[in-house]
Amino acid sequence: MRTTPFGLRGSLARPVAVTVAELREGWTQHQAVVTFDCATNGPQRHAFEGPLLREVVAAAGPTFDVRRRKDRSRYVLVVTGDDGHHTVLSWAEIDADFGDAPVLLATAMDGHALDAHGTQLVVPSDRCGARYVSAVTDIWFGSFAPMSPSATVG
């Protein structure tokens, strides 16, 4: 059984390491039945269960000012799996005041617990499976700082 926690770090008041079991026990479990296209295996249909990503990050205490929408809209999450695959999501994409996407950190797939495999990032709105990250090892949360105009190539 995989009991190795994944790290949740970055611009957070309480960075934490979390296991699949802790995700299951500490947060409300949501369900998503999804179909996505996998480049190597064709269409995949699965039923996932797990907490919302935004609720897990919120519990770690994002350092943005929750009253300032523009402040929240410049934060991003980088999710990495144990195979090196990673993806980026914006906080606004999952924030209930913006995109309200029900992105999950799955604790179960098709009725089977993921403790032995690690949590999986599930983006139910995606038709392509590229942002599904298996066996999450790290989630970094922080603000995006654009390059200054003087640093651009031109």
C-alpha cells in the first residue's frame, strides 16, 4: 500500500503533506463520472471520488487576500505525478467565484481506493486526459508574476 504523502506547498500559511487516507477522512468526498480521450488508449470512462482541490488548498491557508478578487485571480497550481507528468491550473478556474470547476483529488476510482496508487488529479470538464495526473507527489501553489516588458525578446 502506498502511504507516501504528497506535498502541498508554496504561498500557504500551513504547507502540509497529505496521504490518500487523510484526503478521504478529512474532507467531503465528491463524485465525478467522466469520459476523456486518452492519446494512447482512446476514450476512457471512470467514476472518481474525492475532495475538491480548492477545499484541500483552502485548508492549507492560501496567502492571498480573499476579499480581493484580482489578487486571487493571479494564483496558479502546479500538480506533479510520480512519473514526472505535471500540469498547471489557475486558482480562478477552480475558485467558486470564478470558474467553479469541480476539480478533484481522487481517493477512489471505479469503486476502488487509490491508497496503493496515490491520489489522482481529476479535471471533469476536460475532454482530453492530459491534465489528469496520476500518483500526485507535489502540488505547488503560488502567484504568477509576468515577465517585465524589458525582459522580452524582440
